[in-house]
Amino acid sequence: MNMTFFAMLQWPEILGILIVVLILFGAKKLPELARGLGQGIKEFKKATRDVQDDLQRAIDDTEPDSNPPSHHTSSPVEAPPVARSSDAAEGQAEASREAFHEGQDSSSPKV
């Protein structure tokens, strides 16, 4: 829709639209409609502000540091050791998987 259409509305047209709305919805319903419209606009502005704040925080977090790390380090960084489970724990896990696939729960007592 062309925005020039809305720019060409004059007071008589706006007054006519308001009278039609008043006739369609009634005087009792208009304040309720206006209140709902106001709350909707308020929520939209709040959501927009939240998104802008999140984007600004993300931009601020990703800014490069003032002291970038040097390419030459004095000592290499070692990877942390990988934790391995014991053979007993692996066996118990395997038994639990088998019991599950058989339709039994290994943690509940058998009756």
C-alpha cells in the first residue's frame, strides 16, 4: 500500500473514519479497544528495546581486546586430561542399556 494515501487524509476523512468505528463498536467498547492498542504498542516498544540491548551487548562482548595475544608463547598449553570411566561403571551402564531394551528397568526390584 502506498504511504501517500495516508498522507492525503484530511480532517473530514479522519472524522468520518472515527464515526464509523464508533458506530461499529459502540461507546462502551472504544476505551477497551484503545487500552488494548496502547498495551500492544507498549509491549512492542519494550520488545524492540530488549532486542536492541541484546544486540548492543553482543557487539560489546565481541569487540577485540586492546592487547591481542602474541603469536609467540613461551610454553605450549597442554590439553586437559580426558576422564575415563572405570570398567565396573561401563559394565553397569551396559547392563542398564540391555535391561532397557528388553523392557525391564534394572533399578526396580523384580517381583
